[in-house]
Amino acid sequence: DLPWPGLGVGDLFHRPQATVLVTVKGVDKLPVKGFSYPIENAVPFSLDSVANAIHTLFSEETPVVLQLAPSEERVYMVGKANAVFEDLSVTLRQLRSRLFQDSSILSSLPLSSLSRNNEVDLLFLSELQVLHDIASLLSRHKHLAKDHSPDLYSLELSGLEEIGKRYGEDSQQFKDASQILVDSLQKFADEMFNLYGGNAVVEVVAVKEFNSPLSRKTRSILQASQSKNENPYNLAYPYNYDYSVIFNIVLWMMIGLALAVIVISYNLWNMDPGYDSIIYRMTNQKIRMD
């Protein structure tokens, strides 16, 4: 009986097969069903190492690794499941054209005070469209949710933050957008949970702002100046996954060779040349015959 509301009862040996992480920027709290707890001193985080580990360990299978931030026009997908999500609208131009199609969410969402002619409102609605398209594509390819490889979804939504900056957090547009977002997230969580047969974890991180600014990694076609990568702390180089295997092979081989040398040396030292050695035995017989 813990007073902290961030833990739930579950089977330790029945791990979830998929993790869906949705980061909502611009708000401290969202009334979404489930366990919740506050996050203090939120800092920027990245799941690139987790995505690379999944891709390395399950490269021959079909893991779904999808990282998406529509506001920054970037998508990161690895694995053989790329063919399913390659038609997913990612850039702002693609998302805007997707919204005005017949099968978009504009026909089913109550826009209330939001407008279809405002760029900020369209950015917010386009992010909801991405959630709908991901669940729709996965429902048409249910074999990806039935395999034995883990799946990872990391989605970043910043449309609500832009609405708050444009209209203000006390505006009717911000209130309507917050309610629409809560309903859409709840529907998306239920769909993903059902697609994986209840074997998935859906997490929503609501953060007002990060303590340190996010920096985007860019590439330059110009020749970069080579700088000396000095290590002032004299740190050791990072070990890879094969280090423990190689260490055990070398260790036990050295121990085995050392024991073999000791046993052989002991037997040679206590050997009787007249009885234990076939060389001396044949020499003595030859001498007696002569």
C-alpha cells in the first residue's frame, strides 16, 4: 500500500510488447485516465540509444521503431517495418494536405473555436492526424503487433504550446484544444492498447517547458575543422557488448593453461626414468641384449 500513485499492479513475467511515449509540450497536466505523478525539473531526453539497441538486437525481425516530431519535420524509423509507415505524413506540407482529404479527422472533430484557416490551429490538428494515421496503419498490419519483437513509439506534440503562445492560456481556443487533445490521446491509447491485446504501455508526458533548451543536430557539407578531442578526466574507453565474452574466454583459457603447466611440471619432476619412461626402458633392454 504505497501512497505514491505512479505504480500499478502487474505481472512481473509478462512484460509489455510495445511502449508508446507521447510528449505534450506547453501544459503541466492533462486529465488522462490512468496512473499519474508529477515530474519535477524536466530535462530534454532522447530514446535514440533505445531505438539503436532494438534495431541491433532484432535486426532480422520486424520491430516497429518510430520517433516523430512533426513540428521539427523529422522522422526516425528503423527495421523492416518501414514499408508500413513510409507513407506516413511527416512534414508540415504533407500534414496540411492530409488534413484536407476526405478521410481526415476534420470531419469528425468538434473544432469549436479553432479555425481551419489558421496555421497554428492546423499545426495542432495535424499532430492529431498523425496519431490517427499511426493507429490506422497498424490496424491494417496487425502482424506487426503480434510478433515477438519489441516496438517503440516516441511522439512529440507541440501544437498545444503554439496555441498557448498565440491565443494565451486563458483563451477559449486553448481550452478547446486541450479538451480535444485529451479526447484524442485517450482514443489513441485505447486503440494501441487493443491492437496489442492489452500487452502495451502508453505513456503521456506533459511538460510546460524543459529546463535546458533542445538543440538540433545538423550536418554541414563544408569541411569541418579538426579539433583535438582531449579527455581531461582520463576516462576509459567505452566497452561494447562483446567485452564480457572475450574477457571470460581469455581468463579461463589462461587459468586452464596455467593448471596444465603445473600438472605437467609436477609429473615430470616426480617421474622415475627407469619405470615411467619408455625411452629409458628400451635403452636398458638393448644394453642387456648386447
